[in-house]
Amino acid sequence: MAKMLPADTFDLVIFGGTGDLAMRKLLPALYHRDRDGQFDAGSRIIAASRRPLEREAYLAAVRESLSKNLAADDFDEKQWNAFSDRLHYVTVDANAPDTWGELAALLADREDRIRVAYLATAPGLYGAFAAGLRENGLITANSRIVLEKPVGRDYVTAREINDAIGQCFRENQIYRIDHYLGKETVQNLLALRFGNSLFEPLWRRGAVDHVQITVAEDLGVGGRVEFYDRIGALRDMVQNHMLQLLCLVAMESPSSLDHDAVRDEKMKVLRALKPIGVDDVGSRSVRAQYSDGAIRGETVPAYIDELADGDASSTETFVALKVEIENWRWSGVPFYLRTGKRLPAKHSEIVLQFQDVPHSIFPEQEYNVQPNRLTIRLQPDEGVKLSVMAKEPGPGGFDLRSVSLDLSFEETFGVRYPDAYERLLMEVLRGNPALFMRRDEIEAAWSWIDGIIAGWAGSRQKMDSYVAGSWGPSASSMLLDRDGRSWHPEA
Ligand code: BG6
């Protein structure tokens, strides 16, 4: 297990402290870090929300949520008592200036400690919260602000949010979360690429035929349908998580792990993305919505039936893209991306498929020689797999089979995989922004995504449909089929 370094004394204020994110992700993550002894006695977690609530009632709600969201043997009374001593509750309404007093009183005379404002609220309120913190004199030299995604819904709104926050906080105080960057396997990608010399000569055009990135979910949109219907899969998953994965696969080696060194390299990839626009959305993108179907034998309704009665919707719940990176390393090597709700399983992976052997001594009619593949499994069963051709054992004949050198991280390291938020919250407390998105990254990603959205609108590209529980519409297979390729079968 990696070393557990304690955090300096802090006050962490969670705006949106009664919301889903706070209850399901942030508080369980903080509970774990506290249990491992990383918080000192004086550190406090202050939940803030518009709703007037007694501290006791808030504690009861947190207790219930922790007992649901933690593994049974992770929750115990003694630890809960210690954790709940840190928890405070205050009422704050971002848009009502006279509601900040209680928070200001709690934070008074504590300027020396680390102060984090975590905005787990609707992005439309980010500017108002930042301004409220400034106007009430609550921003100190040790302050940091954390913004949940989505930062905006396009380039223009992202800039507006960034400008509003930028008027109150310096860029190095702003932590824009993409929780995929806190996932262990995503960080392992850095270890795999830059902690081994084996892969580097092969990590480029000339050796790699193409790359596939799949982030599949079996869940539908559930209780978030109203929000999701204004967003869709491209904005919800591709603009952030999938482009970040693509950047980590495609970027050059940074000169160090320094936050700006890593982010500068990601930025170069974002700038090198070939635009997808009105002329080529038809050949380089697929969008689709699920109809009713079955997942593991359970019938699930169509997306439009999850919306309020009678609503029509042109929101995509699935998207597939053929992405091209215009630089020397990747010229001519397509990156195929796909993500969707209500696919057969929760399954995320990155696959690098290498080129065919240049000359096969095994005739095609007799031998099924498969190209090598490096698969990085993000979830579930995190690990790395390299498929190679091997001779089947036996004294007679000569048969070939594709077999795997398979590394399961959980089996190898035998430890619990911390949730992404555990790492990201600790990075905020320690003041390390390397795993967070810089302003220019967010805006570059939006500007590329805006091109696709404008292309869809301008070309009237049709919305496909797919059966819930399938791997998406046939157009998604055709996207690769046209190039003589297919999606990795294990997905
Ligand atoms: C969120 C999206 O950012 O990521 C959700 O808004 C999605 O729609 C979620 O379900 C997926 O995250 P994970 O960690 O479960 O793969």
C-alpha cells in the first residue's frame, strides 16, 4: 500500500452539502481518509446548503447515507463518532447576501489553516458562490476552490464560469474535477507509459494500427433525466472523461510530474485534434438514443419513456467518434471513442491494436494470426492485458492461438481500490493540481465539442436508435467497418 501522508489542518466547506454527490461520493471518501488517519483532530468538514437544518438532523442523514454507501465492514461506531465530530452544518443561499453570516462566524480567526470551498452545486451558481466568498472576506491565501463538472455547456458558458471564478481566485487555487483522473487505473496509464521503456518505441504510428476507448454503462439516466436531457452523452462523457483518457494515451512524455508539465502535454493533444464539423460528422460520428430492451434479463424502458409524459427528445445517450490527431506520433492512427448508457455492462477499457505482422509465414487459410493488442481495463477488474500469438501445445501439427499476458491489479496488489474522490480530495488538501483540469484544457475541449454539435445541427445528421442492452446502433459498427476494423470483442 502506498504511504499515507496526513493533510495539514483544514476547513473543507461543501456547498451542496445535502446533495447526491456529497452524500454518495464526497462524505464516504472523506470518511475513508479519516479512518486511515490522514486528518488531524482540528480539521473540519462544513456542509452548506440552502435548506435550514439542525446539525443533529444532518448527522443522521449522513450516517444513513454512509451506512448505505460504505462496505459493511468499513462502517463502525467508533470511527463514525470521530468523523461526525468534524461535521458541521450551515445554511447558505448563494444569491441571498444576508445568509452568509453563520459560515463567516464558523470560519472566523481560522485564516492560517487550509480552506477549501467545494462547489457540489449546479454550475449556474458557481459564480455567485465565488463572489459570496469574496464579498464576505472568506478567501484567504490558503484558500482553494473545487468545481465539479460540467464547467459550462459549451465554450462560451465555460469561459463565463472561468471568468467569474477567475475574478475571485487565482488559477492555481482553482481545482476543476474530472473524477476519471482520480481513478487508479487511469493513473496507472502514466506508470505504464512512463515507468517502462518497453512500450515507448511501439507507442506511435508505424506500430499502432488504431486505438479504441470504450466507456460503457449499463445504467440508464435514472433520477437525473431532466438534467441529462439538456446535456447528452457528448457533453456528459466525451468533453471531459473520454478526452482526458485520450490525452493521457496520446500525449508526449512530460518532463516531470509537475502539474503544468503534465497539463501542457495534454493541451498539445487537444490542440492537435482534427475538427469534426458539418462536412464529416456523417462519416466520423454516430449518435443514438436507446429504445426499450433487456439487461441481464431485466426489462428496461426506452429513454423517452423515462422523460416526463409525452416529451420528445433529441438527446443522444450513445455516441461514437472517429478521432484523428494531427501530429507526427499519431498521424494516420485513428482513435475510436464510444460511450453510452444502457449498454450490456459497466465496462471501460482502452485498447491499442498493433499492426499486422509485415509478412506472415503462417498462411492465412490455415492460421488465424491475430494482431497484438494491449488492453488497459479501467473498470471493472482493473488491469492490463497483452494478447500475443502462441503455439498450442502438442506433438503433432502447428496450431496458433491468441493468448493473454494478463495482470489483474487487485490480485497482484491485494488491496481495496480507493474511490477516485478519495485521491482527488487529498490532492486538493495537499495543494497539488496535477490531476485537475486547467482553464485552457476545458476551453479547448469545449471548442472541439462545439464543432461536433454545430455539425450535427447543420447537417441534420439523423439520430440512430439502439436497443437497451445492446452495444449501440449498427452505425457504430459501421464506423469501424468502413475502415476494415471492428470493436474489440471483449467489450
Ligand atoms: C459522470 C457522468 O461524470 O460519470 C455520469 O455525469 C456517469 O453520467 C459517470 O454515469 C460515470 O462515472 P463512473 O466513475 O461510474 O464510470
